[in-house]
Amino acid sequence: METISTFAKKLWCVKKQLILVLTPLILLPLIFGLPEKEGKCLYVVLLMAVFWCTEALPLAVTAMLPVCLFPTMGIIPSKKVCPQYFLDTNFLFLSGLVMASAIEEWGLHRRIALKVLKIVGVKPAWLILGMMITSAFLSMWLSNTATTAMMLPIANAILESLFGDLATLKENCKVKEETEGQSQVKLHSLPSEKQILTDGMVRSNGRTAQEIRTESEYQMKVWKGFLICIPYAASIGGTATLTGTAPNLILIGQLKSYFPECDLINFGSWFAFAFPLMVLFLILAWLWISFLYGGLNSRLCVKKQDERAQAEKKAEAVIDEDYRKLGPINFAEGSIAFFFILFAVLLFTRDPKFVTGWSTFFNKGYVSDATTGVIIVSILFFFPSQKPSLSWWFDSRASNTPYVPLLSWKKAQECVPWNIILLLGGGFAMAKGCEESGLAAWIGAYLQPIAQVPPAVAVMFITAFLACFTEFASNTATIIIFLPVIAELAMFVKVNPLYFMIPATTGCSFAFMLPVSTPPNSIAFASGHLLVKDMVKTGFVMNILGILSVSLAMNTWGRAMFSLETYPDWARPVNMSTSHTVPHCNIPWIVFVMVILIN
């Protein structure tokens, strides 16, 4: 038995190496059992999917596999693969990352966060709302991970001012119901009773053990609500802008690859559609989290409002003090805020579809969102971080300090996650391979049963499936794998491709149930105050709310904005050789492929 246990531990230590060696061998029959090009492309797609989901190789390294595998296996030539790694979509994302690094460099994000918290107040439910609004707004421009990492320390500082030390709070939750005299002796023996707790609520004088335990349990629930709302709001907020999360940009890239004539989705039109969806989902999420974790529970608020008011004043003082330490807004912060607003306004107004944009002043089709983004962030590298002074030129006693721009290239190199650019490129390269080889059409033809399902129901099914799949894989890998199949499915059933592709894209960001689902979830879970069951219980309902919100959006304002009720001309296959016919092959192989894709 001991030998088996030792051997199992050895296997676990080399699990990634085993995956790297065994996966290509296990998938090898696909090349010989399926049509030539489709089989080879499916081999590469599944190989990359396994490596992405298990992280046997770094994500960026896996993303580069199409550069070597597609040409050598005769799927598509290298000259068609390599350009996919730097499409204009990648430059749009890069400009967003550079802008985010400048915002973080000068602390503008922290000022925004504290200002919002000052506005909403310090009642538990309102504080949760303030945390969620701030996290969602910052996540529209910063990465979800950076937003969560920045917001959690702020939340912990506020919680300590409200409820006191967390260790003492946990200890009070374990207090047993005893006689009044016994409970008084036990409570006075606690070190925490040597001082008045900062929360102003857990006191031994005139309080029974049951009351203390009940109040402490309530406070612990609110604490968990604070911690769990931040990563969830960050994931929701990222869906509102094209640069907010990678799946949104992958949608744009694959639309340009599959449907070159489709120009309905850009920064402005996506924001007009996704921002109301984000607001709706954020409100529903706030109501659910507040209800579940005590923020909207009034059973302890009415009769103890005076006692809680003291704790709330202290929490308010903490926020005010942190904001005061930031001092008045300086020239650099004001400049970053100006360029940040200009960045958003120019992207939104370039070609918002519902009104005429400023791109009409240039040759049609020449200026894209990437052009706008790169222009703005390029200014950051030479615009001064100190207010220019004309008198400096004529003052011989003025210090000759080096010129410091708002952002240096060294800082950008350190802060920008360059691996994400490669990951996006790998997704576009995979999509190009699926399109050129006919794999997407081949798989889409086998999804005929979905043709019998009403499109509105299919939207809910697609969103739910990808929201579940992304619990176990990164949202980028998930959308890369499934978006080509969904595009072909839409063409097969003669439904506007956007009607299926947009819900799939947003559904990939709805990973709320597991700590490993997203980096923000992992950061919140790493605090040690959340349990897996907390995230599962909260996330399950969050997923349902997200699916319903997406379905509502697609069938109301989304249908009107993108004319989803009609099958557009731009969705008709350009190459008629790519027909939606089922090739002759063995049914067991099809079952095998679909089982792998689903699992």
C-alpha cells in the first residue's frame, strides 16, 4: 500500500510532463480516423485545449503552437498564421493595457475607489454596492486581476474599522450558549475584552453569549460578502468594454476572420450594448450578495442602530483619512484622468453606429479602434508628469531635474502582461486554422439537433454551457475553442451569428463558482476567509442571474441594435466549397470528439 502511495505521489509530481508526452499520443488516431485536414486541425485544437486547461505548458507558449504545427502538418501556410498574432485587435488591447499601467503608476485608480466609497456611505449594503461599482468600473479599463488585488486591501481596512480584529470575530463566533454568569466569566477571560472593540458592537456588558455569537456570525457573513463581491464585480465589469477582457477582443478578431463584411461590432457599439447589460447584472448581483451575506438583513439593524452608528463613523473616518492622505489631485493625476477620458470618448465616438462618428473625416475603413488607442497611449510617453513652467527657462537657480513623462517604456514593459497578447494571437491563429481547414463547418454540421431548438432557448443553452466550461478553464481558452464552432452552428441553422456569438463571449466571463475559475476568484479565496462552499453557493445563483440577464439583453435592445431577427448578407459563406454537409466517417469518432469538447 505504501509503495502504491509513493508511486502515486511521484506521478503527481510529474503530471505536467506526462500530459505533454501522453496527450499527443492519445489524440494521434484523430489524424487517421477523420477527413485529412479536419482531422489534423482537430488534433491541434484539442492538443492546445488540453495544454491550456491543464497549464502543462505556459499559456503563451501553448498559444504559439499554431506557428509550428499548422504549417508542418499542411493545414495552413506560415504566412497566413503569423499575421494573426498582431492584428489591429491586438493593438487595441495593448493600448488598453498601456493606459491601465499609466493609471496604476500615478494611483488614479485608488483615488477613484476611495471617492466612490465616500459617496455611497458606510452601511454594509451600501458599502458592498460601492465596492462592486468601483471594481466594475475599474475593471472596464484595468485587468480584472489588478482591480481585485487593489480593492481587497481597501475592503479589509474598512472591515477592520467596522468589526474589529478578524481573529477576535472568529473567536466570538465560537462562543457557546451558557448561563449568564458563566458567559460573563468566559468573556472577561478573552484578551479582546481588555479593550473596547472598534466595531462598537461586541461587548460583554449586558450581552449574553448568544447575542454576541449571533452578532459576530452576522459580521462574519458581511465580511465574506465584502470579499466575494469584489472579484465577481471585476468579472462583470470586464464585459462592458472591448478592452475589459480578452474574450471580447477574440470575438472581434474572429468576426473579422469569418465575416470580413461585418462591421457592426466596435468599441462604441459594444459599449452601448454591454454597458446596460453590465449595470443590470451588477444590480442583480448586489441584491443577491447583500441578501445572502447580511447587507440587506434588517433583523439586527433596527434596535441596534445607535450602537452600529459608532462603528460606521469609524469606518467613514478610515475612508476619509485614506482619501486625505492622497492629497489634492496633482498635475500627473489630472493629466492621466484627461487622457483616460479622451481615450474612452474617442473610442466610443469613432463609429458608434447609432450616430455618425468622427471616422467619417478619414478614408472609409482606414481608421480603426486600434489607431485611436495607439495615438492616445503614444502621447503618454512624452507628455510631462510635472506642470511645465515658462519661468524655469529664465531662472538660473532652478534645479535641472530630468524630464519625466507620464509613462516610461521601462514601466510599460514591467506592467503590461505581454503573454496576453500572444494568447490573443494564438486564439486568432486557431480560429484561422479552423476556418481554412473546414473543421468548424464539419463540427457545426453535427450539431443538427440544436437546429430544432428555438434560437432564444439556444442562446440560454450556449451561455450556460460556456459559463460552466469556463469554471475549469480560462475564459480566453474557452472562447478560443468554442467560438468557431458556434459561428458555424449559427450559419448552419440560418441564425444571425451575433445572436449566438455575443452570449457565448459574455458567458465566458461568468466564472463565479470555483476559486480556480479566474485569477480574481483565486486572490479573494487566498485571503483565507472564504470557503469553497461559499463561492459555489453564491456563484451558482450568480451564473443563473447572468444567463437570464444575457438572454434578456439579446432579445430586447440587442435584437434592435444588431438586427438579430434577420439573417444578414455578410454571414453567407464567401467560399461555397465550404458547405455544411456531414462528411463520411465513423460515428464513434464523432462521439469521441464531442465528448472531449464537452468535458
